[in-house]
Amino acid sequence: MAEESLIEEDRYELDKSMVQTIREAAQAGQADRLAALMQPLHAADIADLLEQVDPDARAEILQVFGTEFDGEILSEIDDSIRDEVIDALEPEVLSEAVRELESDDVVDILEDLDAPQQEVILEALEDDDRAVVEQALRYPEFSAGRLMQRELVAGPEHWTVGEAIDYLRMHDDLPDEFYHLILVDPKFRPTGYVTLGKILGHPRELKLTEIVEDSFQTIEAMEDEAEVAYAFNQYHLISAPVVDEQGRLVGVITIDDAMVVLDEEHEEDILRLAGISEESSLADRVIATTKHRAPWLAVNLVTAVMASLVIAIYEDAIAKIVALAVLMPIVASMGGNAGTQSLTVAVRAIATKDLTGSNVWRVIRREVLVGLVNGVIFAVAMGIVGLIWFGSVQLGAVIAAAMVINLVVAGLAGAGIPVLLERLRIDPALASGAFVTTVTDVVGFFAFLGLATMVLL
């Protein structure tokens, strides 16, 4: 069973021997063999392959495989190496690859490139496609207008099922993938949509307005893409029409694009909680990675110095009772871990809009009470440890009391600080960690060393 489970877990990973074989074929300049090896791979797998190999191997693969390059690879590949891949492709290969893509994928590629690279890709497009892409680029970054694709299927409200089917059969310029036929009024404003399954499953004479979906939602072109992704997740949407300021249909967003945004938002929050730039990637060089991480390490250094200043206040007590130096990291560490648990729950709840003004105090109260209960449990444990380890009832009582205080404060800070930062319009995922760590360290040392000074000296 364990072996079967392992196979299931690894089935979507690139085979190491396959990667090595591809590299060898590229190094030997065996174009036909390389094309045969790459042909069965999905565009996403080829993108993963290019991300995993070193820059020299990547250049070799692109040089040999370039003439067969699939445009979907460009949309799948990580932003950090996309410009490198584009530079490595011959202009005619790049042009052919880009022409295969939907407008939203072209926009996604262009928005992260420099102006010269953007112009190379724009010149590769047909005039109509170029005009569509340039218009999309006029929308603000991270807006629904940037996310949407212009290729869609729409029809008037009075259509029957039969008229819709005839329309779909007569036109060969339909999008490669679509889920709904959007109904529009005479001013081209969307009023509902019908799934392809319902169109195929009902009699020809039935009016489309009688089988529209209850899930119909419109998205404003200027709406933030994070809100769009939330709407897709909240209302289980497959696609949604995008409208301009006058409510007219200008595009459509599909679930695959919305889920990419949702995934990026979650990834960004995770990275920020760890003090790492959302621009970081496994493909980054040492210098770039260092630049991304150094600023937050500097912030952590400042917070560590603040905690050390608290310790310095009680250096005489520590010099007299060496056991304090042994035990005080335990109090701070437990507080830090408890604070991080509450912090993670709060940041996630804020991101998913589950934590609102109506329940914020209930959530904070719950985290404080959880901190109190855990504090009492581990206070008893550490009190016993202090008694057995150092033979002092008073020392055991001091660390027990400090443990309760710090875990209660950790629950309060872990839930309260993200809420406060969010109210101040500061990203809680970015800044909460440093504040919570500082609070738990400072309070932990103050509580433990302060109580020890009063009780033991």
C-alpha cells in the first residue's frame, strides 16, 4: 500500500531519467530525438522542465527544440525566467508561438516584459489581435480587464436552443474553450448565460431565457483580480462576463484564469508571512534571492535587538540565577509559536473574507481563551520541569506564570495585530509576523525575568 501511495504522489512529477535524457539530447544537438521526447509532454510539464534545469541547459534545450516551441509553454512558465526564454527564441519561432494563444494569455505574458520585448511580441500578432491586446493593456495591472479574454460567444435574448446550435455550427472562429453562451440585450449588456450542456440537452424550440443559470454574475472591468478570484470561489463560477462602465459586454473570465489568481494570492500570503518577497522563485540567482530576503532579515534583527534589551535589564538577576538563562528561551519560543498559529488563522480568514467586523471580537476572544487554556496546560508541565530539573518550587511557579501570560498575549497579538493592520490598510501578511514575534519575545522575557526578580531575589 505504501508503494502504491508513493506512485500516486509522484505520478505528476517529471521523471528524473526523462529530464536527463532530454538534457543529453539537447547537448548532442539531436533535434529529432529531442522533439520526439518532448512531444508527449504537456506544455505545463515542459515549463516545469525549463524551470528546473540550470540556465546553460535551458539555453541548449531551447536552441535545439526552438522550432517546435508551443505557445502554451510561455503562458505556463514562471515569470522569473520567461523573458530569458523569449530572448532565446528565434523571432519567427516566437511569432508563431504567440499567434496560437488566447488574448488573455498574451496579455499575461506581455505585462511582465520590458518595452522592447513587448514590441517584438506585438509585432508578431495579426492587426486585429494586436489591437485587442493593446486595449487590454490599457486597463490597470491586476484588474479584471487585464485578466479577461476577448474571445467569447454571445447571442440575443430572443434566441431559441435551435438558433443557438445553428449559430455555433456555422461559425468556425469560436474560442478554443468556452463554457457558456452569454445572452445580451440590444445594447450588448449581458442579461444571463446558458451552459453548453443545457443547450445540447433541451429541445430546439425552447427559449434560452428559460434555461439560464442561477449563478450568473457580471464582473466590472476595473475590479481587482483578487476580488474576481474570490467571487469565482465563493459562487462556484465556471466563467463570468466582464462589463465596462456602461454595463456592456467586453470580455469573459474563465475559471482557469481565476484559479491562477487565487493560487498566486495564497502563495503571496505564504511568502509574505515568512518575510520573503512574492517575486522570489526557485529560478532566481543568489544575488537576486539575497536582495529579496535581506530587508526582512534586517527587520528581524531590529526586533531581536529589542528583545535583547529586555534581557539586558535583568542581567544581574540572570548572573545570580543561571537557571533563568536556561529556561527563558522556552517561554519566548512557546509564545512565538502560539502567536504564529493565531496569526496564520487570522491572516487566512482576512484573505478569504471570513474574518469581518461582525465576528472579529469573537475570534479574538476565542484565540485569547485558547492561549489561556494552552498556557495553563503547559504551565503545569513547565512547573513540574522547573521543580524536578532545578529543585525549586518558586522557579517552577515563576515559569508557569510566565507561560500563561505569554500564551494569552500571543493569542491576543496573533489575532489582533493582523486585524489592526488590515484596518490601517497595511498588508497583514507582510507586516504581522515581525510585530507578533516582537510582542511575544518582549512580553515573554519581561514576564519571566520580571517575576523571577520579584520572587527569587
